[in-house]
Amino acid sequence: MANRRVLIKRRDAVRNIHKITRTMQMIANVRFQAAFKRAVASKPYTEKLAKLVDDLARAAKGIDHPLMRQPEEGGVSVLMVITSTRGLCGGYNHNVLRTAGEHLKSLEAGGERVELQMVGKKGVAYLKFAGWPMDREITDIGETPRFDEIEPLANEMMERFTRGEIRSVDVVYMKFVSTGKQIPVVERLLPLTGLESENAEVAPAVAEVQYEFSPDPHELLNELLPATVRIALFQAFSDAVVSEQVSRMVAMTAATEAAEDIIKRLTQQYNRARQTAITMELLDIVGGANALS
Amino acid sequence: MASSETFHCSVVTPERAVLECESTFVVLPAWDGEIGILRGRAPLLCKLGIGRLRIETADEEHILFLDGGFAEMLDNRLTILTEDARRPDELDRQAAASDLEEARALTVTDDASLEARQKALQRARTQLRLAD
């Protein structure tokens, strides 16, 4: 019967999709593990750097650095949004873009000029479709962001910041908390904040080490702070990649399960249709035989 | 295997932990010249320049190319933070040679560009020397 053929066709189609989503899920899983490993590998550097800044800030008796000063007047606020290059990762890009949109509105409501820098093809495509102007599109950073790709971006921001062209830099990305939790966050890259408040609390607990400094603590700090900014931006990019792969894994697992459900239902429908057809045929035969006798 | 002769040494970059070992002697490329480090050195925090890092362990020697960074020696643990650390076999001789040409071609107009040129030259030259 026509109905049965249609059911078989549809089931085959769903089976194909099932195969694809399952493969994508496995690929995302592998990529997630690789990205996670990379993100973890940068931990020792970040932690050590933070500790050094802490020690130095104490030795230098407070910090005053161009990167920490809030400019008085003028300059634009840079908003950098990190989205993915590929789709099929559930609500990942949507969540990032929504958070970015809210932050953008609040910045503009505060009367600031905003320079929008969009990272990732998906975000660029979305804004183009929405007819929203972007000041910069960055689509050449792949799924394994390397430090030497991020470094120039951070350096450029710091240079423009010290020149007074920009008054703040915010990065919107998906922060990786755990495999079950990723949250879109707005992080302030520049001006640097939160360095002094932290070490004020730790100071009494840790015994002071008499370091031999070369060059003096102030100059060391001048070098360390830009490094902190660079690593913060790098971390944002690595986190974004990890979160993206998790989102894709989750989305593809859900799709695979949904496909399995549909296959089951279609098989049931097909069997039922087949049984109905057989019964009908039997009834026909029995009816015919009865009519003859 | 920590003996009375060795101290812990680790080299980390933002991307990975490059090296983790018990060393007997280390030569750091500090910003103002080389610094040699033995076990029991007083706490040190210093800025690094571009240059060669030499780490001696009980039975081998590691050489790394470093591009700036920081070194901290504390309680017989030496930590080297750098944004770029490569073994000589990871260096690209040709790329370094062309970098050297580019650096030579840079024009100097003020102090900042002079410093940039010197740094680029030093970076390329050190890489070339280590790649051989």
C-alpha cells in the first residue's frame, strides 16, 4: 500500500539524520576533550601570573598603571562578542548574542559610543541579517585559538586604550563552568580592575617573601599587567571554544535521541499498517471463499 | 627524585606546560643579561628578555628559545612564565631568516621604533643561532 511505502521512506530519512547527528555528537565529544585539555593547560600560567601580580602589588605598595586608570572623557566603548564559526550547537550563539544585545543597550543608554567587534561567522551573519552595523568582523580565528592569534588583538586594544581612543573594553562570551553549565558573561578587559581589592584580603595571611627584584617592582608590574590582559582575552577565547563544543554535544545528543524516538514511532506505525493490510487481505480471501461455497 | 643537588624547574606558556623537571643548573636569559641559578638561590623575581634558556638535569640538557616573560625562584622551585617557548627543533630556520631580513628593513624614526627594531633583530638572530 502507498501508505506503507511512505512510512518506510520517512523512516529511512530519519535514520540518515540519526546517523549524522550521532556522528556529529561523537566529533563534538572528541573536540570538546581536546579543547578542554587546552583550556586546562593554560591554567598554571594564569594562576602563577595572578599570584605574581599579587606579590608585586604588595611589594610595590599599591599599583598605578595606565591600564588601570579610567579615562575621564571621550573615547568609544569596545564591545567584543565571541560567537562560533559553525552552527548546530543549540542555543549557544543565541545566548551569547542576547547577552551582548542587552549589554549594548545598557551602554548606549548610558550615552556611550559603542564600537562593536564581532568574532565568529555566526554572529556576523546574525547581525547582518538583523541589519545591525558592525565596526569589525573577525572570522579568521579557528576552533583552536592560538595564543599568537589573540595576542595582537589584545595588544591593539591596550595601545588604543592608553592613547585614550577607547574608554573601556568588554568581552561577551560563554563562560565554561562545568560540562553541565555554561553561562554567557560580560567581562571587563580594560581598564583592569579587582587587583588591589583581592590582595588586601590575602595580605595578612601570607608571610611576606623578600624577593630580589630585577628590575624594580614597579617596572615589573608594568610588564606583568599587559600580560594579564593578554591571558584574560586568550582565556575568554579558549572558554568560548570549550563551551561551544559542549553545547554542540548536548544539542546533538538531544537530536540523536529525538531521531531514535521518531524511528521507533514510525516502525510501530509501519507494523500496524502492515498488520492491517494483512488482515484486510485475509478478510478478502475468507470473504471470497465463503461466497463461493 | 629530589636530591640535595637539584631543584624543581617548570616552564609554562599560556598554551601548555613546556617542561617540568628536576634540574641541577639553569641559565636564564634575563632582560639585562644571563643569570645562572643553582639550588638554594635566594627568592628572585625577574623579567626575561629574548634568548636561550639552558636547563641542566642530572643526565641531560634542555635548550629552549624564550621570547620574554618572567622567572620566579622561590623555595627551590623555579617557575618560568613566557608567552613563547620553543625547542630548537621546533624553530623554523627559514621563517627566522626572512624575519631577520624584515627586521633589517625596518626604518627607525624614534625611540619606540628603534626598540621595536632591536627586539625584532634579536628575536630573529637568537632563533637562527638556536636553529643551527
